[in-house]
Amino acid sequence: MSAAPNDTRPPRRRFERIRPELRTVRMVAWRELLIFRRNPQRLLVTLVQPLAFLLILGTGLQAAALAVGGIDYRTYIYPGVVGMAVLMPAFFAAGSVVYDREFGFLREMLAAPVDRWAIVLGKCIGGATVAALHGAVVVAAAGLVDVPYTAKIVFGLLGLAWLLGFLLVALGLVLAARARQFQSYMSLVNLVALPMLLASGALFPLSGLPNWLGVLTRLDPLAYIVDPMRRLVFPALDFSEPIAQEVWLVPSEVRVTWGDWIVPLSLELGIVTMLALAAIFGAARRFERDQ
């Protein structure tokens, strides 16, 4: 006997309705980790640049008697170098979508009966985890530049590295959704990544900048991650005596400000999170058109 037209069976629970999407998120994220495990040499290749900045450039400028805030230059740029270590791995993780499109795997994923946001979210979670593993190597090197190992610093930096990776993978997917070849995608990444790094204040103080550079810095999403990293590291350092004769800064003078107002930590993290969600939405919409 067929069911009555006015079937009064209770609707499925909300969790059951999104279960396929959650399964997709988990599978796509796990695939990113499997790709990383099968290509571990990528970890070494992508860490050469940030470690060179920290140990070679930082040491060279320190030898030139450059000090910021009463600490040596290597210690000052250390939070920014953690972010630098995440930058390219995150963009590479997003770029794998271009290879998936070329080999037809992306078409198979888009043909699955799941929402596009689940695919994009899984890609962001997996790519952010891989990128944070690169940042973890720099976190482990904190002692080389006199940054103490405390639970707050280590786990705080790892969490911020993951959040930064999540944002960058989402932004990378927006670029990758429009690129048809990996070379084109990397051209776009190179156009975006270096200015983003330099404008973030990762390598220099944010106070006393020219107006045009100050505006550019405050529009750079990377600045709102580097600043919380400094807020974790700097309170654990000794600013009691400058190590050189230059004018030196107190920790509050290297924070992101809007005019004379210091941007609170919660707002910085909120900006990064909202940008990441907006990028996920934009990438998902773009992949819907590719179906």
C-alpha cells in the first residue's frame, strides 16, 4: 500500500540533511593531507625562503646594528616569518584545483550531488592544515631567535598560522577558479603574494610610514594576522634595554591602528574570518558556473 498523501512522518534532522556535505568536507580535506604525505619534499622547498629571511637576512641586518623595539631584527621579524612560511604552501594547495581541472577530476567532484561550498570548505581545511605544518617548522625554530617556548606562544602561533592558511587557500581558490592553466594561476599568485607580504608590515614597523603605504598596509589582510602573532610574542620578550643606539619602539607602537585607534585583537580575527568566508562563497559560486 502506498503512503498516504498527507504523510505525517517527521522531517529528517538538520544534521542528516547536511551529512553528505560534511562527508565531502572530510574527504576533500583528507585528500589534501594525502597529497602532502606523498610529496614531503615540498615542505623543504617551500621553507627555504622564510628561513633564509629569518636566519640570513635577519642576521645580516642585525650585524648592521639594526634594532627594533630594543630587540634584534631577527626576533622582530619572527612573527612575520611564521606567516611567510604559510603563504606559498597555502596558495599551492589552492592551485591543485587547476591540475584537477586539467585532468578531469574537478569535473567529477562538481558532478557529485553536494553543494559546492562543501568542496571549497574541505579544500580550505585540508590546505590550511598543510600550510600550518610548514608554519610549525618555523615555530619550532623560535629558540634560534630568542623567542621563548611557552604553551601560549606555540599553540597561539599554530592556531593563527592555520587561520592564515585558511584565508589564503580561500583567496587562492578564487584565483584558481578563473585560471585554466597552472602557469596562469602562479602568475596571478606572484602578482598578489609578494605585495601582500611586503605591505603587511612583517619586515618593518607600522609606525611612521608614508600615508600611501599606511593605507595599503591597513587594506592588507595579512597585516591582521601578523599583528596578533606579534601580540603573542612581544609580551614575552625583554624590552627593558635597547641593544643598539637607534631610536627604538615600545610594543604598542608596532600594532595595526586606524588613525589613533589600536585595532583590537577580536576585530582583527573577525576581519580575517569574514574575508575567508566571503572568498569561500565567491569560489563556490564560480565553481557552480563551471559545472
